[in-house]
Amino acid sequence: MSQKLRTQVAIIGSGPAGLLLSELLRKAGIDAWVIDRQSKVHIEARIRAGVLEWGTVEALREAGVGARMDREGMVHSGFEMCFDGHRHRIDLASLVDKKVMVYGQTEVTRDLFDARDAMNGIIIDEAEEVLPQQVDSDRPYVSFRKGGKTHRVDCQFIAGCDGYHGVSRTVIPSAVRQIYEKTYPIGWLGVLSDTPPVSEELIYVHHPRGFALCSLRSATRSRYYIQCDSSAQLETWSDNRFWEELKRRLPESAAASLVTGPSIEKSIAPLRSMVVEPIRYGRLFLAGDAAHIVPPTGAKGLNLAASDIGFLSQALVRFFTEADESALTDYSAKALRRIWKAERFSWWMTRLLHQLPAADSFDQRIQKAELEYLFSSRAALVSLAENYVGLALE
């Protein structure tokens, strides 16, 4: 037996994108329900990005979920890049007069869930067979099964925030949908440990053995990554093997101060780029990983999702408060312009810092020349910095 429910905006996916949209809409007096096939426990346990652009920081504050971030997050005015054993600091504050915030996506998600729960916002988790329906009509709805029953949520708009493996993107007809995708033949092996960070700022490392990244979550919790083969098996990487390989890739001064310890989480992430066009079809709007994937090198995944939600929330607020649909009409083109710029930067950073299996001797010399040029040109450093902190919103 089918049960009918109703809201103004149905949001599929309770990751940061979906939850942020729900809170921004709630603050504007717009009713939104969140529906997800995963459990809240599963979503909160995901270990993801930790660098927030200032635009993302401001969006979280606007949504009313910035208090803990402001207390516990770490404001960074720069980061390091290393090659040929030398450490170079990128001074974001002096180059572009901007900073970033180090605050884990896990914490962002927890803050958003807490805010949603505090206001008794509706989140339907562990839903099965979630599907946007009739999105090309003026009466869209989302169907799902839960508790052995089929349910239907009628709405005016649907936001597909259900990630790379979600169903929302597939609802756009293949004759309309264009997917641009690139898979890299490498992965990132990541370790989370309760050890003090090797540095107060992030360190990106180019090394003949492969890329490495030293990141952090707090003064006592560190996150480290090393480039690995895309076919690498997690069980072959003991903690000791990981730490020894990381030390080989770090500059001597960093390796000497590295504090090792048991991993509390270890995983391998594939590297891929993906963009779907358009990201609006009828009453369906895609945002976050449902619309695009970036390799993690440029720290753009969560930040790009936040800017999507910024555009979409503003457009929905204009529709419901002013009966103005123009921003909704412009959403896909406007968001995609920013998406492609972030894709370009992430692709560039990935090529600049990794050892790609197909690279020949010419490619390697070009990579070396580009790194040398980067640190000999203020203009090049400014370009790096302005992309890293996030390009201005249109």
C-alpha cells in the first residue's frame, strides 16, 4: 500500500550537500525533506576532505552550523609544496589575502545532522528503491520503500545530492545527459592516526616514488596519504609499511619529525574526474558528487558541493519568496562554469604532483620545468593560490 507525503523540496542524499541545502532552506522558511538509502551512522563514519574554502566556511555559518567549526577548526594562511627534497611555502595570505579552514568533512556532516535533529527536521534514512519520478512535469515526486511499504513524497522540486553512485543522475535521459569522465591509473592510500601532525600546515610532496600528502584534523590527529597503484590491495599495506614508505617520500626535515602510531582508519581512494551536463532536468537539480567528481589533490570536492548548494539554495529561495524562476533556469550553466574551473585546477594539481604510469621522459621533464617555473614566478604562485582558496563566486 502506498503512502503519500508532501514537502516543497525533496532532497535525495544526506551527505554534506543535501544537509546543507536542507538547513539553508529551513532558515528561509522553506520545507524540505531529506531521503537517503544509507543510515545516519554510515554517513557520519565517512572519512573525507578536511580543507574548507572561506566561501564554504561562510555558507556553514549562514546555515547556522558554524559554532563548533569556529571553536575547533584551524585557520591556515598557507601550505607547503616539496620537490627535489626542498620545501616551499605557499603564503596564501600574502599572495591573495585569503585563508582556508582545516575542519574535517566528518565534523561538518555531524554538525549538519545535529542542527537538523535539533529542529526536528525530517530525514528518512535506510530507504530502499529511492527514485525521482516525473521530474519533467510540474508534479514531481520521490518514491521509496521502507518498513515493507511503498511511500511517495510529492514536491515542487527535487535536489539530487546522492553522490557518484546515486540514482538521481540516471533519471536524466541519455539523449540529454552528457558525461565527461577521466579515470587516473593511481589511487591514494590514506591513514588516519591519533598522532601529532608533522607540520602545522599541509605538505604536498612530489617525489620519484610517488606523491605524498601530510594533512591534519587537530593538534593530536593526523591524516596522511601516499600515491599507490590503482590495483593496490589494502591488506598488503601494514601500518609499518605505510610509515616507512611515507618517510622515504618526505623531505629529511619532515621525515625526522614524523610521529608514527597505529592507524585508526586506513583506505584506498581511486582518482577520477567526472562532470555531467546538464545538472538540471525539469524539476530535478543535481549538486555535489551527483553532478561532478574531482581528484582530491586540489581539495575541491566538498567545496564545490558547497558552492553548488549556494547557487541552488539562492535560486530556490527566490522562487518561493519572489515567484522568480530565473535563477533556477540559470542554475546549470552558472554552476557548471565554476565546476569546470575547479576540475581544471584539480586535474592540473594531479598532473603536477603525481608520478603517472604512462608518463615518458619528456612528460617528466615538463613536470620538473613546471615545478621550477611555479616557484620562480609570483604570477604563477598567485594563480595557484587563488584557485586553492577558491575562485570568487559569480
